[in-house]
Amino acid sequence: MTPFQIERSAVLEGVPHGFFGSAGGVHQFGFGGPGDPAEVRLLRAAATDAIRAGGQLAAPHQVHSPDVVTVTTAWDDGAEGRPVADAVVTATPGIVLGIVTADCGPILFADAEAGVIGAAHAGWRGAVDGVLENTIAAMEALGARRERIAAALGPTIAQASYEVDAPFRARFGASDDAFFAPAPERDGTARWHFDLPGYIMARLAGAGLSKIADLSRDTFSHVARYHSHRRSTQACEANYGRQISMITLP
């Protein structure tokens, strides 16, 4: 098997975790992406073992929602039948939380003192609708305290790569102006570049987290390292691959 490309964040030091890259496109971790689901399942299992040998993966079926699942027992990691949500939290040792992304923000959370961890998938819609705040609240329900929670944002499409139109801009208020930079007009219509990582980090800080970090990796421009939905769409590809991000208790 091709070796995994795994990046880690110092803010989660002491907590086993990893943001997995595509290894030049060889590794595709999403059941909705290209490839045989059985092979995707085997790859996800191998990645789980790379984070915790013998760990049980709990990765939801993601739909860009603000919903969070509290995990006490891992489910079967198959293409069908997984809980529908965009974040997972646990205080159960041996469970490896996972989320897949391909431009959206993967955020891994940990309160190491309380023994509570979380993982969230935040595109613009999930972030606006509160998936980050809901993840923090679900961790608190398990005994975490937000002043102790550390959070790391993994590979996400960067502002310079994320061009948006007026209908997209209209979904945000004047208080979000700082996350939009003017882009050249196209077809006579106004365009902007949206700072999704900056928006996610601001939401985390606004929720009371002080130990936060951004890996600052652009999924769109790092072709050999990451899958990108936007890049695949611009190339008129029929489908696109996904990264996976994982965290488990020490």
C-alpha cells in the first residue's frame, strides 16, 4: 500500500490525530467518491490503524448539516447505514472519529484533561448553520470545558482559490465583510474571494476557544497533495476524491 501522507497540528499535541492527504491522488477516502466501496473501506480501516492500532472508526454520512452525533459504540463503516451528521464527539477510548472533506474545513477538537474529542466537517453552510458551536456543546455535555478545548483546522480551500458570486455573498451580513475580498468581474458580474478558513477560525474564537490553529494548507492549489471538489468541477471530472481527518483518545 502507498504510504499515508499525514499532517498533524501542535495544538493537539499528545492526542493521536492526523489529517490524511491524497498521496498524489492514490488515496481516496470517501464512499461517495470514485473507486470500489470495498477498497475505500479497506483504506479507511488502514488509516484508522495508523492513528490507533485496533481502533474502531466512527465516521458519519455527511450532508452539510449542523448535526452532531455522540458516539459510544462505533458502527459498521460501510457505504450505507451510517448515521447522518457532520460532526461526531466521544469520550469512549478506542473509538477513532473521522470526517471526510474535499475543500471544506476538517476540524479536530480535544479536551485532553476531560478525555473528550470531536471532529467536524464545516463548509460555508455548516459553519453558518452552527456545526462548530454544536460540536463544542456536545463535547461539553460529555464533560469538556470550552476553555480547555483545543481545535485544529486541517487542509481547506484558501481564500485566493475560492471565488464566489453575488448570491453567495448575499447569504452573509455586513459583519462578515472581512471574509470577502474583491475578485475581478466575470461575464460582467461582481465576484469575490471568500475566506472560509478565516471564517471558521473566527467562529471557533467567537465560541470561546482560545487554543486554535490552522494548518494553512490550500486543497485547491496543492494538486499532488489533496483532493479538491472545486478543482475537479473546473476540470469537468465526473466525480472527486476526499481526504479523511481522524482523532482518538490517548
